[in-house]
Amino acid sequence: MNWQDKGQATAAIRAGEPRSDQGEHAEALYLTSSFVFDSAAQAAARFSGDEAGNVYSRYTNPTVATFEQRLALMEGTARTVGTSSGMAAILSTCMALLEAGDHIIASRSIFGSTTVLFNKYMQKFGVDITYVDLTDLGAWKSAVTARTRLLFAETPSNPLNEVADISQLAQIAHDAGAWLAIDNCFCTPALQRPVDFGADLVIHSATKFIDGQGRAMGGAVCGSDELVEEVVGFLRSAGPTMSPFNAWVFLKGLETLKLRMQAHCDSAEELAHWLKEQPAVTQVHYCGLPEHPGYALAGKQQSGFGGVLSFVVKGGQRAAWHVIDETEFLSITANLGDAKTTVTHPATTTHGRLSDEDKARSGIEDGLIRVAVGLEDIADIKADLRRGLSTL
Ligand SMILES: Cc1ncc(COP(=O)(O)O)c(C=O)c1O
């Protein structure tokens, strides 16, 4: 079957060869660490690569392979490899593609652990990093050096929903002889396919919307055969590969991804408009609002505005904590991309380690609250937030 000719939802549900000779309807879960051979000669042929087939689950596993095949089809990339977490995907990409003396340009608004990985570990191995504002294309251009090998960005950004121009970043990267990697965790391929705009690599934390129900950790790197083969080589030697059980969970997640993302987007959009009308709210950051600076670009790059937004309340940290603490069922947690709505105070959690100057520069105000809108009834989500907002 040529799944490339089919729609994205069909590929997400059907692609691959997941059936064993038992004919099960749900994808088979190959929960095994190793595979046996018919003979010593076959073992030798598998190990040497003369015969295709599985050897050991750190190298290949059929359940993981089905997940990889489906995500590659959804992202429109030649190949995808699964990893044990989103951070393992970013680490493996850097370890496989960079060497001492190389230079990364990254957006200032990337996930906190990615910043730690770059600053503490990549720099330890002689890779330099320059941070720039996500939407300042001039700053990306000026940061390029003869050693720049990788441009790294998340779009839309967390938690302010700033939108990067992927085509322009790809142009800057390619003019510099570098790759552009986009962390597509907020949108997933259901809303945005970065390679359609020239990105070379797409990185996922499957832990978020791909799972969608907060059950399993995982990640993925999607790109050309050549680039992903390098990442696969690192993963096989170093080991942060995706577990077959988690791949099975993510396969179930992919089946409903398109539908869920649409529901996340619809509710987030409604919540953003409602928040704007609340007297205690001074600003709403959602790229689906026409007044948001990234609105037009998001409309071009994304087929939906996403399920994560943030807003600022009058009264700083005290007021923000009040709104969060007055909720009855929203989950107070830093995670996102779950059927359960989550609420976070970035200034004292996800962005708590930033200096006051960096917080001010990144728009992480004390009154800022992030909501990753889940799939509960939107009227109930509003009511849970209204309790605190109306008593400020
Ligand atoms: C945008 C983004 N990228 C990467 C990660 C890391 O993913 P994981 O927690 O699966 O390692 C996260 C996790 O929170 C994230 O929000």
C-alpha cells in the first residue's frame, strides 16, 4: 500500500505493517528485548546486515518501527526515529550531527531543559550557543558564524505563543550551510509540518499531544534518510531509544491526534476570546487572536492555532497564584498536551531559573498564567478559572 497517497488521518491510523501472523486488529505489541534466529548462520547474517531483520530492541523493534513510519508520513519526512523522551531526541540530534567547535543558534524561548542541555552539556563538548529572539530575523542572521551548523527553534513558543517564520529561518540556515531543526511539540504534524516550509529536522516530545493522555514518555526525530541515519547510529550505540510499550501507546495517540488537536484548538480559541473580556485580565497571548503579532504567520504555517495560551492578570504573582489555587479540577502541573487541562505559573516554575532581566526580556511577567487547554467541557474550564478571576 502506498500510504503517501492517502490523507494524514488515514496514514496515522493505518500505515505500516503492524499485524503479526495472528491477524490481530490492534497493532501488535512486540514487548521483547531481543529476537531469536533460526541458525547460527542467520544470526551472523543479521548481525552483519547481510540479512534484514530484527536483532535487538535497542536497534529495531516492529512496534517502534510502525510508530516511526506513521509519524514520518504525517510529518512528510523520508524517515523518523523514536527516542525515549523529547530531550533524548534533542540530545541525540546534537550528538549525532555536531562536533567540537560547531555553533548553534537557538531561540531564547525554547524549553528550559533544552537550554540546560545546550549550556551545560553541549558547551562542555566544545559546541557554542548563541541565543536570539525568536521573531527577530536580523538577530538570527547576525548570529551566524563560519562554524554555525544548527538553528534550533520552537514555534509557536512557550508560553507567549510567538510565531517564527520557518521559511525565513530555513533560508538563513541554508545560506550558512547549517540545518534548521524545529521542535514541533506544540503543533504536532496535525497542525504544522515544518519541512513543508524548508526545515531539515523536526523534533518531538511525544510525551505531549502525541500521547495526549499523559501516560508515556517518548520523542522523535524526523528528517531526511541521511540525517536520521546519523541520529539512529547514535541511538543504537548510546541507547535512549523508544520502548515498544510506549510506541504502542503513541500509536493509539496518533490515531486520534487530528481530532484531538482540532478540539484543543477550538476550546483554546474560545477560552482566549473569553479571557479577553475578563476585567482582571490585562493581556492574552494566543496566536489565534487577530491582534497577536504572530496571527498572520500562524495562519499561513499552521492549520490551527494550537491548544496552549497564556494570559496576564492584574496584581502580579499574588493574583496569578490566587487564580491557580482557586481552580477545583484544572491540574496544577507544568505538563501540557493532555486531555486534562493544565495550569502553570511560568515565572515560579518552568521559567523560575531565569534572572529577572531575562524574564523581563522574555515577557515572563509575574502575573502570567499558562493554560494548556484540555478536552473537558469548555464551560467547566471557564468556570474553574472564573472563580479566581472574579475574586481578585
Ligand atoms: C517544547 C518541548 N520540547 C521538548 C520537551 C522535552 O520533552 P520530554 O519531557 O518528553 O523529554 C518538552 C517537555 O516538556 C517541551 O515542552
